[in-house]
Amino acid sequence: MQEYCIELSANNPIVQLDSVNAEDLKNIPCILLASGSQQETEQMFYREYFGIRSDIRFADNTEDARMLIIRGKGYMPIEGGEKYVGGEITRKIKLTKNDKPIIRRYCAFIKADNFTKHTEEFLNILKKHFFDKS
């Protein structure tokens, strides 16, 4: 389970808030990472699941997206705040929908009759990555 945040320029007054509703960002472009073939799918996902109403801009990679953010050209949704590496130039704040945190749940399904040593190792990696917060 991961909470979503947005990354935006440290110069944007929104960074003074603890959280922001997706609906309140409608006048600021949303920057998404997606290749040309995935852009429509990504846009639909963020509009439906997150309630994003902003104009959408696409970037090919994180560096290009951050350059847009630094120049004040939009914000980028980021998953999980504990891995944030924005530094002093950008900031992150929690993204909410209807004043509730946007949370993405992850599930792994394994057939009971197909449980192998490799499956167990994979599950341990997932547990460490998503559940161990030490």
C-alpha cells in the first residue's frame, strides 16, 4: 500500500499545505511519464482513479519531468513519499481525493498448487519492499 503525493516547484505557494485535493490542481498542468503508446492509458487512469482534471503534459523520463517542475510548468504525481529525492528545488505534498489520501494497494496472487522455492523468494522480496519500513 502506497500513498500518493505530488512533486512541484518549491516556489509554488501550494507547498505550504500538508495536502492538496486533486480537484484543486485543475489550473496547474499534470506531468506524467509515459511513452507515446501508453499516454492515453495513463491519462485515463489518472483522470478516473485520481480525479485529475488538469491539462496533461507527458515527459519521456524523470529528468525531463523534473525540469518542467522546476520551471513551474506543472506537478507530477509520485508514489510513496518515503523515497522522495527532490531536495531543495522541488517539494512533495500529499495528494488527496475528496479530502482522503489516495492509496494504491498492491496484490499478488499465486495458485496454491504452483508454490515453488522461487515463488517464496519472490514473495519475500515483495514483503521486504512493500511492508518492511525499517
